[in-house]
Amino acid sequence: MENRQGYDPSEFEDDDYMNPQPAADKSIRGYRIVIIILSAILVALSVLYYSIHRQQMIDNELLQADRDSIQNDLGRLMTDYDNLQISNDSISANLTLERERADSLMTRLKKERSWNLAKIKQYEKEVGTLRTIMRGYVRQIDSLNTLNKKLIKENVGFRKEISSANLRAEMAEEKAAELDNKVRIGAVLRARDISLAALNNNSREVSRIKNASRLRVDFTLSANELASPGNKALYVRITSPDGYVLTTEEMPTFEFEGERLSYSAVREVEYDNTKDLGVGIFYTSTGFTAGTYKIQIYCEGRLIGQTDVAMR
């Protein structure tokens, strides 16, 4: 009994069993630490995701800007190709081919959906190649234009020289033609001192033309060293006061300035261009009337003298 009285149950109780609160606190602290660590990891992942996403957006914007820049450069390049004007067939054909390459490249650019730095570099290289080729053609065209200007300038100079030479030749021809014309005019025979006489059957002059049976035209062929000597046919046209040409029944004609003219009488003479030659030509008929008669003398297709004679 004493032992029972001296028994103290508290001596045999476990502190942890009897006091569970400290163990629970440890678990809660562990959970809190895990949650904090997980939260920190989540925040870090969020920041990393945001940074990566932002960088991707920036990269995409830069790629889009590069794409737009390439398209703008290519568009300007195509306009430059269109503005190039060249008459050289070979260069023009090559320019057409390069313009078609530019069109094809623009089509590829517009259809491209997946962009990256490598493709940007590739497109920039192709546009640069087209630009280099175009610059080469521009230099060729400039060289051709310079050459054409030089040739045009030389051609203008040659034309001026030719024009000047032609002008001198024309002036020489005009002077030669003028001289030739003067010679031809100077070479024409001239009939002067033309007169008309009324004759009877005995070849004596009568005072009244109504009594005449023949008319005689007298004149002088002037000496002219420019004229050619030799046999000359002299045609006389006598026009009566009533305006009719006196002629024979056969109505003979001669040519004058492309026309056929009737004549009253003709005579051939031997002309010496160093001496005056007196000539008389007769026309036989009747029924003459008083009035003014017109006398015209022709030789070698030219009118060499004329006059009007009043007959009573």
C-alpha cells in the first residue's frame, strides 16, 4: 500500500505523447517553407515566361520590321527597273529578265509565313544581288547615253559641215545655172529692125496694102558670138488686123514651148555669128486689109523678135 501510495503516474508519462502541440507546429512550418519555395519558383517561372514571351514579341517585331524593310527596298528596286529606259535590245531583254526575278522574289516575300533570321539574311542577299545587277546596267546605260551624246554631237557637227558643203554646192550650182542661163539667153539669136512691105505682082512696093499680092518681112539677124553658127530655120507669123494668123492652105506648124503654132512663111539661112545678116521672107496671098499687122519671128524654139506695123 505504501508503494501504491508512493506511486506517481506523472513520472511514467511521455512528454511528447502528453504534449502533441510542438510536433504539429513543426509540420506547419515545413508546409509553409514548401509553399514559400513553390511560390518563389512559380514567380521565377512567371518572370522567365514573361521575359521569354516579351523577347519573342520583340524578335517578331524586329523580324516584321526587317520583312517590311526588305519589301520596301524590293519595291523601290522594281520601280527603278521600270524607270530604266534603254533602246539597246540586248540590255533591254536582260532588264526584263531581272525585273521578272524581282516580281518572283516579291511574290515569295508576300507568301512567306515562317520568318527567322536566316530567311531575313537570305532575302536581303537576293535583294542586294538584284540591286548590284541593276547598278551594273545603270553604268552601262550611262556609258551608252554618254556615247550616244558624243555621237549625236559629232553627227550634228558632220551635218553642219555637210549642210555647209551642200549650201556651197547649191550656191555653186545656182551660180552655174545662172551663168548657164545667161549663156543660153545670151546665145539666143536676135532679130532687129523688123519691117513689113506690101508688093504687087512685079515685086514692087505699093502704097495701099489692098493692092498687094505679096508681103515681105525684112529684118536683121544680129551677130552674136555666143550663138552657134550654121543653118537656121526662121519662122514668120503675120497676124492680120482682125486677129487671124496669115497662113497657107496646108496650115503648116512648128513647135514652140510644147505647143504647135501655125506660121505664115519659113526660110533657112546660113548664119555666121560674127556678122549681121539681113533677111527677107515673103508671104503670097490676096485680100489684105488696112490696119495694124503683128510680126513675130521664131528660131530654134524661141521668139527672137516681134513688132507691130500699121499698113494703109
